[in-house]
Amino acid sequence: MIKVNIHQAKTHLSRYLARLKAGETLIICKRNTPIAEVRALPQAGQRKRPIGLAKGQFKVPPSFFEPLPDDIIEAFEGKES
């Protein structure tokens, strides 16, 4: 546990963040009286998503492959209709 006053926390925030990531807890004090506790968030799993997760749940309609209307193409190109 790291106990610091507000000025120290503001001055050395990046240093404390590295220690928080390692699992420590930061207690921020005002005039040596604790007012806040800061902890790192739990890291979400970083595993790859499997291929074909939604297989069979969606079918691309044939209209998807048709050319876009001219007004939509012009909008993408920044031209006014």
C-alpha cells in the first residue's frame, strides 16, 4: 500500500500508476487523512476470438454486391447532390 498526499499524487502520478499495475493500492490523503483509494482495474483476457463465431446466423443478401446509388457515392466523395 502506498500512502501519499494530494500534491505527491499529482506530481508523481505516472510513477504510481506503474506500481498500481503491479498490484499495489494507492491511498490519497489530504493533510495526512485518507480520502481516496486507487487500485488498478483487472485486466480483461486477451485471447483471440475464434473464426466462424457467428457461422450460419447471417447471410449476405445479393443486393450487398450491387453498385451504390450515385447520391451515396457523391456523399462519400464530399460532393453535394
